[in-house]
Amino acid sequence: MFRLFTAIALPPEIRQRLTMLCLGLPGVLWVDPEQFHLTVRYIGPVDGGMFADIRSALALVEFEPFEITLEGVGFFPLRRRPEKIWVGVQKSEALGELRHRIDSALRRCGAPADPRKYTPHVTIGRFGPGPVKTDNPPRLAGYLSEFSLFRTGPIAVERFGLFSSARSHSGPQYLPEAWYPPESEGELDNEALP
């Protein structure tokens, strides 16, 4: 089984800026900067046959390059024990259109639907198991307030990737399986995140 999602990889200078937000909250497991990404569409677990169908279907997705801007911080879920700390994405019609096109391609090949409302974000930390030390509302509120004005400059989006996710003792590890469009005809699977 493959646990899949599509995502936009972030350039090194943006990943470096995001690392400056990864502090000040005891009990948070900060994401390795090499793993930072913007999920476009979660797919979930699929078998090998569906994996091949998905790879082929995504090759037909066309889009014009566009830009996104990351801004602000928050956490999920809002009404229960926090699980993730994230950086938001400024509203982008082009990102919404890319997600729609990917979703259409995935539906045509029979991939599972994603019933969740799409909230574009970059996960930068996960709260560890057990009692959350940041259940201390002033600490979490202080963090959110301190970084509420975080904002990047425009980030060029010229391609997206199909990624697989594997669990490890240090948290999920994401491996690129294919890029769309590929940079070259010979671009192979499982290249490192750019």
C-alpha cells in the first residue's frame, strides 16, 4: 500500500525562514525543514495498481505557473486538543484551480475522494503524545501573537509532485514519486525534495 498526496515543494530560502518559527513551544515535535511542503490534495492509502493509475492521470493535469505567499500561523484542530502548528497561505485562485484540476484527474481514475475542506497550509510542528505542555493557553496564544505577522514574498509555483508518506520514529517521511511537469524526460522517481 502507498499513502499518497500531491504537494508543492518549497524552495530552500523559504524552508530556512520557516525554521525561524520552530521554537518556543515545549512539547512540539518540529518538522524537519527538508520535509516542509504545501499539500494540494490528500489521496490516502492505495494499492500498486491505483498508484500507477494516479501517476498517469496526474500527468494530464495542465496549469499555468503562478505564485503563492505564506502568511500567519495557526493550529489544528481549533476545538480540541491541538495537533499541528501551521503556516497559512494567502488566498490564491490559481492554487484553488490547481487543486480542482488535480481532484478532477484523480476522480476520473477512481482515486478516493478527500471529504475534508481544503485549508492550504504548511505544517511546521506536531504536538507530541501525552499531555500537551502547550495546553497552557497563554504560551500558545503568545506564540500565535508573536508570529501572526509572518509573511513570505511571492513563491513561484511551476510544478507539483506526487508524494508517498512513510512513518518513522522521527515522524512522517515524505518521498517524491513523480513531478508534474517533469523538468526533463529522464527525471526519475524518488528524487529529493528540491
